[in-house]
Amino acid sequence: MKVKILTIFPELFPGFLGASLTGKALDEGKWSYTAINIRDYAFDKHGSVDDTPTGGGAGMVMRADVLGAALKANYQGGRLINMSPRGTPLTQAKVHELAKEEELTIICSRFEGIDERVLEAYGAEDISIGDYILTGGEQAAMLMLDAIIRLLPGVLGNDESTSEESFETGLLEYPQYTKPAEWEGRKTPEVLLSGHHKKISEWRHQQSEAITKERRPDLWKKYLASGNKQV
């Protein structure tokens, strides 16, 4: 996968994406990135990319002509994403969808946002990582890319390791345990030590259902509506 990132802080990349499994995948060429400095396409010696909002209001807005020039020089088509709190929520289903793309271009929004005209002209897709505000889209882009890159073939080494993770089945993941069997008076559930794979599977599913119902009633409601609940 090839990733182009339009940002006013190219030095932030690859950030934590250059470490651990995503960093190894980067070294192995399973994905690559180019961080493009939007300021390089400004029209003054100061590299100005923003101006006051038309109609008044607080803050600044990224200019359509500057970002448009950066896109014209670097965007050749394909999936164009703008990281924005007003976007559609990033879900595991969306992550799987994006992981199938050969190339992604990501705009890291800043200030109060971006002039709507350039987003409309290029058909940018707004994506949000959650109902909160960050100082910029760079952090959001990294989080989204981390979720995507780990699904690329060969990155995790074992494709089955993702099949029972939270959100993959519509439920949150069940509790995990390892050695020792007893720690500070707390014992590993006996069923996990039984070697009875069917009972272990049933216990894990029951735990996933209980945790989802308690912690994420929104997901639980969707799960019940899906008809996948075991009777």
C-alpha cells in the first residue's frame, strides 16, 4: 500500500508507525508513505496556508487555493480522505475496506477546518476517529493507518489472530489469561485449563456477550438486531 499524507507537519511522520510491527512492515515494503508539506505550495514567503473564516468567527481556516495546489501536484486519483471530527466514524468494517486499497491520500486537517470548496472539488471523504477534538489530523491519520496496516497481508504473521478481536464479530473481545495459573490469589478460570475446546469457545463467547452488554449497549443493540446471538 502506498500512502500520501498532506500535512503542515511532515516531520511528525512516520511517528509510532515506524516502530514495532508497522515499522517492520514499512522496512519490508509492505507499505510506504510520502509526507507532503502543504506549506510548500503557499503563495508567500511565510508559507501561509490559512486565513480568517469568511462571515466571521473564531480561529483560522485552511485556504482552498493552497491545499488545492498541493493536491493538484500530488493527487492522481484514488481514495482521498480528510481527517475531520465531522466525518463518518472509523469502524473496523471501514478499516477492512480501506486495507484493500492500493493507494491512499490523506489530508491532515488543522485550524477550524478546511475551505469546503477544495474538499468538494476533489471529492474528499471525511473520516473521524471519535467524538472528541485533537489539535490536528496528523494524530488521527496515524491511528487510522495503524489499524489499516496491521490488516495488510503478512504484517501480523498470523491472519487468524485478528478473527476474534473486539469489533470483528460485533462483540468486544473476551478476557485473556496466561501463566501463572494463579497470581496473588487470583486464579485463571478452570474452563481455560480444561483442554475442552468446545467449552472454552462457549465460555469465551458468553464473556464477550456479557462484556459488550455491560460496556457498549450501542454495540449490544446492533448485535441483537443482527440475529447472531447464540441461544
